[in-house]
Amino acid sequence: MKVAAWQAPLPSVSSRDALALILRRVGQCETEGVAILCCPEAVVGGLADYVPDPLQTAVPTREILAFLAPVADARLTTIVGFTELSSDGVLYNAAAVVNHGTLAGVYRKRHPAIRQSVYRPGMDLPVFRAADVCFGILICYDSTFRDLAADLSSRGARVLFVPTNNALPASKASNEIVAEARACDAALASEHGCWVVRADVAGSEGCLRSEGSSAITSPAGQTVAMARPLGEDLLVVEIGLTAV
């Protein structure tokens, strides 16, 4: 089966207009026979911690499927990062899994990455199934917590998708961030015998910058595809699921 990681241009993610870009990449993935596409963390609306009014870009829980309907109607499964507004007014850094006109589920980031984040930590660690494969999601910083990956692996996850948003103040953005992500992916893959698919943002917007750490890593811990730095890219890899 084929999986894909979309490295989104950073300037696009501060707006809901990112959906149009996602839909274009979904169409490309359909043409190439991709089964599952992973988009970056907060690819729609940007990270709420960096916007003046987080509620303006948040999607109410009850409206997720309607909001993502154009993407959800595709023939492949798509993982989309966004800010979720729950019915009790709590914000979550979330990733929705949509396919064939349905919402398969939502993963809420367990460990918001900055102090005093506007996001509430998620509590659940769901596994999903699509295209005859069981997979899990770990949003960005969550991928550094080995217990989360171990839990997903113990419940049958053969692929770990890592929606990421490494947009940082320019003074903190560096190639070291990319190297750390690569090392994390290699450790997760080899330790749990699974594929790791990371999708990041890349480029500059205002005071934020991201080199782009998107990559696909094999169960042997080898990086088999990596995105070009500082720009939009789409990685497509045929993965095998027989070896563990």
C-alpha cells in the first residue's frame, strides 16, 4: 500500500484556505493510488498558541465532518490537523481521520508543547484502521513519549503517523530540529517494528520559520524519503507490512 506525507507551506496554514491546498494534494494522491495521506499538525488555521484569537480558527466538535467534507469525500484516508473546540469550550490540538464521507475519529494531542498553552491535553490514544492496516497518530511532541508509541504498537499499530508543526521563532528554528525529528522517527520505527510517517510545515511567515522535517521511515529505522527543506513537498512511498 502507498502512504503519503504532505509538507505544507507555512504561510498557508494560518488560514482555513489551507483546505483548498489539501484538496489539491488529495487529488494527486488519488491519482497515484495512495491509501493514507498525512497532513501536518494544525495545517488548517495554524497553531492556536500563535494567533490573537484562537476561537476564530477553531472547529466545533459537532462540525468537524461538515467542515472537512470536501476532503472526507475522497477515496483515500486523510489525516488533517486543526484546532478543535469541544462542546464545553475547551480547545484541543487535534487530528481528524476522514475517509469515504465519514469521520473515523479524532486524536487529541496528549502533550501540548509549550508552557501555558491554550490547548488542553487529550486523554485518549485511539487506533484506527484503513486500507487493511491498523495505525496510530502521535502529534508532534507526543512522538517523543515512548510509552505512547509502545501502547499503540501493543494494540496492533503497524504505522505511526506524526502530524508536526515545527514553526518556531526564527532564532530557534534550525536544522537541529530536523535532525532531532529524524532521530526520533528512527528510534520509534526500529523499537516497535513499524513505519513512521511525519508531515511537517516548511517556510517562513512573519517571525516564524520551519525548515521542514517531513519524512517516511522504515521499520528498520531507515529514512526512505525526506522532504526538501523550506518548501512544500509531497512524499509518496509504497510500504510493506509483512516484516515486524
